[in-house]
Amino acid sequence: MSQSSHEFDDLLDKVPRLQNRTAVTELSGGLTNRNLKISTVSGDYVARISSNKSSLLAIDRRSEYENSKIAAGIGVGAPVFDYLPEFGLLVIGYIPGKTYSEIDVSNNLSRIASTCQLLHKAAPFTRDFDMFVIQENYQKLVTESGFRFPNGYHQYTHHLSRMKAALAVLDEGRVPCNNDLLPANFIDDGKKIWLIDYEYSGNNDPCFELGNIWSEAKLPLSALDELVTSYYGGPRPEKLARAWLFALLAKYGWTLWASIQSSVSDIDFDFWQWGMEKFEDVQESFASNKFEKALTQVTQKSLLL
């Protein structure tokens, strides 16, 4: 076993299925937790070890556990084996396959749309996810804790209000969403795409899911159009505008997530720079003609319906 594995020996020994482990490897990519691949004679598992600081980020670990089981039950998420909330430990199955990069997302948009459709038809998740509410809570926390705001962050309050009003016009309700589908949260086993990491999962507008996927993969607008068209089975201009606006909202909210993480996280990662890249996109988008056009387009039903 690697040297880093011994750091968690006592914790892993609390789970009987992990006691006879033959190898422990730390997996890269976790920004709110540590992920370990555990090999045993009976199979491979992933131990997700979270910090109690994650509650500051609107993460509910009990909800993550319950929603992970729902996703596993429909064959979209990894199987769930053990949950020790007092130790911040969730044990799930290890899925062998290709972890996606941004280019992989770009090359598999129709398959991703189909997988999202499956998840969105699942039984309701245990809580809702509303980035408008989460952004407000993040903003309050950053203010009260004395954390950093990007220069000019507060000047977009009116933009946010206009966006919220426009999105409400054709609101069709919420479905179970992952809400955090970075490229690394897609695993392709060659037959199907799995969706992993349900710490931000909750019932949400499906267009938030689509817009956030596009945003996190840093793809051109044509890719968002392809993703939305694949998901809805044909061109839907109002849904394209909806997904684009939700992507903008996501970046505005995740900017403060990064501010919080840069102040409290023990993970070696430049959260502030990560957030500033999103905020630069936010500034450009709010100032663009595209924003004004999207506010109108999102309120107009497609003639194809």
C-alpha cells in the first residue's frame, strides 16, 4: 500500500469490507473530499472522506448518501455500500472506465444527454437545489466571515433579479439532478456513461444540469446547442437560452464557493484563481448582448411545440 494510505488505516478498519485490503490508491480530482480506491480480495471500492467544513459549502452529506442510493438504483450512479456519517465516510463501488476530460465531453454530448435523461426520471431526491438561494447564502457567509469578494461582484444584483424573473416565466418544475457534472464526474465503461459524485445533488431545473455541464467543460456555444437539442429531441431555442442563463448563474455562485474554499480548505489547490476564471466569464456575459437576448428568448415558447 502507498504511504498516503496509512493516514486513513484506522478509519478504513471501521468498515468490515475494507479490512482485508490489498492496495489503497488516492484518486485525484476531489475538491471537497479525499477519494481513495480500495482494492480487496472481494472487489474494488472508493472511500469518499469528507471534512466537516464542507457544510459551509451547502453540502448535506446525508442527502448525498440518500441520493447516491437513488442514482445507483437506476444504474446511473455507483453502488453504495457503507456510510459512516460520524466519520465523514461514504463507501461506493469503483467503476472501471475512462474518466472524461473536456474533449471527451465534447465528443459524447448525445450520450451524456441520454444519461442525464435517465437520472432526471429517477425518484425525487431528498432535497432541492436552487442556485439563487445557494448564492445568497454563500454571499452572506463570505460577508460575515470576512472572506474575499472579487472586485465588482456586487454590481450584478439587478442582473440576477432580471434573470430570476425571466426564468420563472416558462418554469416546468424540478427533476433529480447531479448539479455538479464536471468532466471528471463522467465515467465511461465502454457501454454506458456513469455519473458520480452526488454531494450537490438535488431536485433542480434540468437546464441547470445541461448548462453547468457545458460551462464546466468550457465548450463553445454550439456544443450547448447540441446538448440541449439531444436532450429535448429537437431544437428548443427557449431551452438553449435557459441552459445558458443557468450556466451564467452557476458561475456567479461557484465564484463564491471558491472564495470560501480558498479560506477554509486544506486541499492543495488554487481555489481563488479557479473562481476568478469563472467571474471573468460572468463579467463578460452580463455585459453582452447575448444576455439581453437570452432574457427575451427564455420567455418565448418554441413554435415547434
